[in-house]
Amino acid sequence: MATGRCQCGAIRYSIHGEPAYSALCHCEDCRRSAGAPMVGWALFAHDMVEVQGEPVAYQSSENATRHFCGKCGTGLFYTNPAIFPGMIDIQTATLDDQAQFPPAIHVQFAESAPWIEQIHDLPKFARYPAD
């Protein structure tokens, strides 16, 4: 079983089973929604996920709905019955254990930030760098 939550803890969820996939999405819709260069997702059947609390829903396109915490704003879920009937995508950054469901693929890479290929060449600091 896997568990996760929003930043403030008002929305919690548990997952029973393995995802259909775990991916990093680079589409513009995900980037704008999260305010991040990419978003990690793991796709599950609805009946594998239990949600405690009431996420707010925002229809971001004709078939897509994004679900988030109305208190702290954390993005949590994505549903799209046209392409993922009976399924729910969970933002993997909200998992309590970040080692669960590591991404196996990149999706919508054609829309990635133009600098994404060089991201691993950037200097790395264990914490925020000193002057």
C-alpha cells in the first residue's frame, strides 16, 4: 500500500496495487498547472485509490479535470475519461515515500522546456548554496 497527501494534510489518499505506469509529463498544461518544468504521474484504476477529504476540481480542458487541495493548493489528481476511462493519475511528488513508483518514461517530451536536455549538467548542492 502507498499513501500520500497534500502539503497541509487536509487531503490524504491511499493506493492499493501497482500503477499502469509512472511517468514524467512535460506538456504545457501540466507545466502551467503545477508551475514546474515537469510533473510526475502514476496512473491507477479508480477502485485502487481511497481519498480522504474533498479535493477541489478544475476542468482544465474539454475532457481533463485537475483535482487539488482547496486549502493549500497542492495539485493531487488528474482524470480524463476520454483517454483514461476509469483511471486516476496521481502526482507522485505527493507520495509519502518518494521511492515508490519511480518514473519509467517521459511523456509529451515534444513540449518540454528547451533547456531540459542539459539539466543534469547543472551544479548540484545538497542544500541551498552559500555565497
